[in-house]
Amino acid sequence: MAQVAGTTDSYDLIGVAEDIEDAIYNISPEETPFFSMAKRRKATNTFHQWQTDTLATTTANRQIEGDDASFLTAAPTTLLGNYTQISRKTLVVSRTADKVRKYGRAKELARLTTKYGKELKRDMEHALVRNQASSAGGGGTARSSAGLESMIAGNRIIGGGGTGGTTPGFSAGVWAAPTDGTATTTLTEANIIAGIEASWDDGGNPSVFMCNFAQKKKFATFGGATKFAGTYVPNGDKAQGMVVGGVDFYVSDAGSHKVMLNRHMRTSVVFGLDPEYISVAVLDGVQMSDLAKTGDAEKKLLLAEYCLVLENPDAHFKVQDLPV
């Protein structure tokens, strides 16, 4: 039917109240699994150092009765180090922006402080797990902490068929960034077993596998993975069946390994990590400071200074050069 002539409808009105929900929805991921897993250590300088050592190779060790003792020169420890990195977020909010009535929050400064704090932690996670080299920096260059990909140089498994990838490791006081090779085949169970064995031989226990979604899907394709489907009968009552299409734990001859997702990792790598030998050394924890007021606005600085510490890099392994 047609509208009656002269009808005043909503299109004619002036001053209609806005209909805005008094909430703000944000689904951006906040989790930082590697940073959360790592222990905390105190850094007291911009170059944080630690030592590693190894036991001598076992021998039969048979000695002649009454023989005079002989001596070997003891092997020295190995000194490793990493530079602390400064990560920050800045914000400035006018006095008026904080005073006017808003939907979903009372104070704009409080909203942005919380938001930027979460963003700062994600940036730190990104730096810790990627292929970043370490650097002392300078007057015009920022210092950088080596990332996990750069620091796992010994137990390095090349994805099946891949060639050319390198990880130089620690030399002359810095960790060089790895170079990517070709990626020709997907992640295989043989890759994972080789990594576990290499870490185990060195004395490590890589109880956590960490990767992004693209590589975690590959674990479900391994020969031992199981899928359940159909109906089942809990407590005598029929219920809808369940399909398990993912793998959260992998059991090897060395023990049980948890498979964890990390959104911030590169798609071409899988880590096998021993949490006992992972730390973040903190020179300054996440903090917020007031900056000098120069006008009709509030200025804030969120800052942290930190570096990655692998107490013994050979406790871990990585599989690199994997296609998605």
C-alpha cells in the first residue's frame, strides 16, 4: 500500500537520536605464547651475556693399575650474548577528547593506553620469534635483539628437498640473520623426528613445538594421527559424534611434545623448544611515562627494553625452508 499523503515519517525528522552501542568490539589477537612461556631474567647492560658448557665425550676410560696420572687441558666455557632492544608506543590525546562524552569508553587516554600496551607486547613477541639479527646499534641506528630463528643454528633441519638455507649463528659478538633456501616439500614427520633426535643427543628436551596455523595443519597428516567420527554413547545416551582434525600433542620416543600455535612466526619454520632454556632478559619492563606537556594535550610513552636469551641453543631445534 502507498503511504497516506502528508504522513510524517522518519525521513522527515530532524534531531533523531543516534543509535550507537555503548561498547567497542575488537577481535585482534592478543596472545603472545612465546613471551608468556619464557622465564624472566634481569639485564644490567645493553649487551647481556651468558655462558654455556659441555661435558667431554664418554669413553671406555680403562686405566693401568699403578699408572702415574696424566692431565688434559680443560675446555673453556663458551660466552654468548645478545643486545637489548627498545620497543615503544607513543600517544597524545587532547584535553577535549578526554572530556567529551563518548560511546564505549569514558576516557580516550585510558582506552589507548590499554590498546597500545597490548600492541607493544605483540611487537615484542614478533621480535623474539622471527629471523632478526642482533646489532649493537649506534647514534642513528636502533639496537636489535636476535630472534629465535637466528639463535638456533646447531640443530637445524632443512625441510625435505630444500636447499641453500643457512644460519650462521653467533660470531664476533653478534647473531647473524639466517638466509632462506628453496622450499620444495611440505613438513614431514621425519623432519620432526630428526629435530627431536638432534636436540636429545645434545641433552635437550624439546617438549614444545611452536608454529603458525599453516604448519600446524601438517601434523594432522602424519601417519600416527587419529581421527574420530560418528556417534558415541556417553553415560548410555546417544550423542552426536566428534571429528578430531588437529593434533595438540605428539608422542615420540623421547616423550610427549605439545604443539602450540603462534600467529607471529614465519610460515616457513617450526620450532622444537625446551622451555627450561628459554628466557627474556629485561633491562626495563613494560612501563608508561608522562612526557613533557607542551600544549593542551597529554603525552604518554610506553616502553620496554629486553633481549632474548637461549641459555643453551642446542637444547632446541628448528625445521626451516618449509612451504605453506
